[in-house]
Amino acid sequence: MRRVLIILFLWSNIFANESYELKLFEKILPSLFEKSELLVYADNKTERLLRGSHYLHLSKSCKNVDILVGRYFDNLDKECQEKPFFTTYYREFKNNAQAVGAFYWRKGRPQLKFHRFGIEKYHLNLNKSLEKYLEE
């Protein structure tokens, strides 16, 4: 019985984190573009997370999307490499010029960051409440 309770507790925490991430993506990404709905190209893990969204619509091709979301995208067409990129991995945020922001977990705590250069390059709108997460 104890094992069953531990397993249920762990599963509920995993699903709570995914729900938290989805809510964050649904709130932040559309506000960056000042749209209520976005067309998104995502990697496999992020795609599974975003399937439940009513505001973020997934695309199989990255050519006509508003933003790319995921850990990293190595093998993209040239025209897709010019799209803004919101990553779920800190190193990719630091090393990718297309990264406008990042949401990742560090030591069990959520971290949110935005690049000033990326926000300006793609003419995105960053809410006043999110400016504290802005980096140079």
C-alpha cells in the first residue's frame, strides 16, 4: 500500500509540472506576438505537452509557424532557422542566436529567461511583468 501511494504521489507531481508548463506557454507565447492564438513547431517532448492547448496550434512543418518551441533543433531548413525560438534548455538559450526565451527546470525550480536581442530582433512584445526575466 505504501508503494502505491508513493507511485501515485510521484505521478501527480509529474502531471502537475506538465500542466504548469502548458499554462506558462499558453500565457507567455501569445503575449509575445500580441495574438490570441499561435502556430507552433515543437520537438517531440514539447509537442506532447502542447497537444492539450487551445491557444497554441501545432504544425508539422516549421515553414509557416510563428515560433519554434523545444529543447533544440539541429536539422532545420534554412528558412526555418530564421524563426524565433523558445527553448526548454538553458545551454541552448545561451548559445542560440535565434533564442528569444527559455523555460527550464533547475534543481526542481522553474526558470524563465528572455534575451533582449532576440525580443528586439523579432519585434516581439514583452509585458512589463516579464521584464524582470530579461537578460542582455
